[in-house]
Amino acid sequence: MQKTIIQNIETGVTKNCDILKKNDQILEVVLEGTTIKILLKKHNHKYIGKFKEMEFVSTGN
């Protein structure tokens, strides 16, 4: 399975994730070791998404 790193925009904390789905518009990930799924949408060459009032960013690499 492909992996990527997401970063909490506010705190700067990074987490490793497994990529479930990736295309030119969306990136769907699951945080490693959890069942937490986050959907990020592409905006200005980065994927951005929210989970429980926290905002995350990823390059999708």
C-alpha cells in the first residue's frame, strides 16, 4: 500500500498514513495504526482536508 505524510496545519504535528484513493482532485487516507479516515481535496498543488475541526495538508507523496 502507498504511504504519505499529513501535517496538522495549526500544530505542525505530522502523521504517517496509508493512501486509500488518490487522483488529481482528492486524496483519501487512513492514519497508520487507526481506523481514522480523512478526505483531502487538491488546492494549489497540495491536498487539504478537515477532521474534527482540525485542518490537515499533504503533498500526496
